[in-house]
Amino acid sequence: MAFTVKECRERLKIWLDAEAAIASGQSYSIDNRKLERANLSQVREQIKFWQKELAKAEARESGRGRRRVTRIVPRDL
């Protein structure tokens, strides 16, 4: 699925915010309830994914997309 530049930027920001939240504290307790945040390595994988998707979307938008060249050799039958 191809994402737009706007979608990629929004999702990348969400994951960067999640990384910052994890960095400030992995878990905390309130009364008898305990909250644990997501795994930092998984969040970083998502950040890398969205950075790559953003680069692809920007390339598509600017027309610098990946081009494929195919060589065709005609033959007599």
C-alpha cells in the first residue's frame, strides 16, 4: 500500500512521541494498577519503517521514483 507524505509524517510523529514516552519511564503504578509501555526495540523498528515509507512517498511526490529499465531483444520466429 502506498502512503501519502502527510500520512507518513503523522505516523512517524506518533512513533517518535511513543519513543519519548518510553524514554521517560518504562512503567509506572497507580494504586494497585500497573501500566507498562511498549517495547523500545519494537518502537524503533516502526520509526525506521515510517522513515523509509516517508522517503518513498516524497520520492513519488517529487517524481524521483524508482524506475525500472527492461531490455527487449526482438527475434525472428
